[in-house]
Amino acid sequence: MISPKTLLASTRPFSLTASIIPVIFGTILAMKWTEINWGIFLLTLAGAVFMQCGTNLVNDYFDHKKGADQPGSLSPSGVIDRKEMTPEQVHITGLIFFGLGSLVGLILAGLTGSFILYIGIPSLMIGYFYTATRFALAYNGFGEFASGTTLGVLAVLGSYYVQTLTVHWETVLISLPNAFLIMAILQANNLRDIDTDKLINKITVAGLIGKKGARIEYYLLMLGTYIILLLLVFASLLPAWSLIAFISLPIALKAVGIAARTWEPKELNKALGLTAMLHLGFGLLLCIGTFIGI
């Protein structure tokens, strides 16, 4: 019998802001055009969280099977290592969460139209095949792009659509700061694991472009987030109040500073933690500023 505490730990609850923030942000963007249906919002939030929980669990299962998560590694995976859940239990639990997310998606499709399926189905496929099979996205250099597309762009776009029943290309542009930070989290992870990934033939962008190039990519993703935000405000796609997200810049600079001075995995793990914290802080500030501005 799996305890509730173990089940919660297996979902990596600290990471779930990656699905919560874009849903909140997309809903705030919709406020400019419509009155928010809070029932639809809660369904969307639940669906996004279920999908991420499923992704986290299934990824832990396949990372374990492929040898990416060894005992004592710095990976966020832990329940298998601590023998609190068997690999099969982790896999099945992940599939259950995917099933719950799919059910929510079908309900949303019934309430808002089938367009949401064009967002939900690719997100489900990317979530499962992120680490599944030998063609896994995360093992073939597409990890950052896949995460940036789903949690970065599609989550914002879908949350906006279910409220407004419309899709605007500007919403894709507005979601880019969020996408950049999602990709930065993955890049920080790959910086930390750049040497060990080679041992299991895991191909990442960091491994392909080398340590110097990987650092530069991380800098561009982190600092590019703020540059894009500035451009969005100058282009009047976001209100000036959105710039309060710049309050989070010291966290970005601290993380970049760590990545610039060391290749020690434990130190780079701190940069990874700061990058995840930055996504939360930047995202909350962006949501607050945009809400005030709208």
C-alpha cells in the first residue's frame, strides 16, 4: 500500500509550479477579453497538474530503467531509489495521472470545443515519450524544446483559449518568457549532468555543443527572458506593470554566476534549484503585474 506522503513525493510537488504558473498567466491574459469562468479555470489547472504529475512519474520510471537515475544521484527522483515504490508502481501511477488529465481534457473539449484537444493530445504524447522508448525526446536532444513547447507555450495558449474560445498569435509571443525559463531549468539540469549523460549515451543539446556552448545557451535563456519581456512591453503586448517581474533578476544573476564559475555537480545543482525558484518568482510577479495592468 502506497502512503499518501509517498504518493505526493513521487509527483515532485516542488516542480508543479511549472504547470500552475502558465495556467494562471494564460487565464489572466484572457481577463482582458472576457469574464473568467472559474469552474473552467479549476478544470484547466487540474488537467495541467495531472499531466505534469504523469510526466514526472513516467520519466522517473524510464530514467531508472535506462540507468540515468543511479542510487545517490542528484536527480529529483527518489521514491524508487529509497524503495518506497517499485518501478512498476511508479509507471502505473504515472499512467493513472495521464488518464485523469485526459479525462479532464475531454470534459474541457465538451465545454469549450475540440480545439483544446489539439493542445492536450500533443502534450500527452510529448509527456510520455519524453523519456519512453529509444526515440525518447530527452535522450535525443529535444528535451528543452519539448518542455518549452508544452509547459512554456501550449499551457498558456490552452488556458487562454478555454476562457476566450479564440486563439491569437500574440499569445504565443507573450508566452515566450515562460518558455525560456522552462527551457533554462532543463538546461541547468543538463549542465549538471553533462558528464554522466555521456556514460549512458543520453544526447542533450548541452552534450552536443560542449561545455562552453552549453553555458552560453544557459545565459541566453536566463537573460533572454528579461529581454523578451522588455520587448513585449515596448510592443504594447503586455502592460508596463508586467515589468515588476524584473524584481526577480538577482536570482537569475546568482544562478548564472554559479554556472559560470564551476562544473561541480553539487554546485550546479544549486543553480538548478535557483532556476526553478526563478521560474516561480518571475512567473508570480509577471502574473501580478499583468493582472494589475489589465
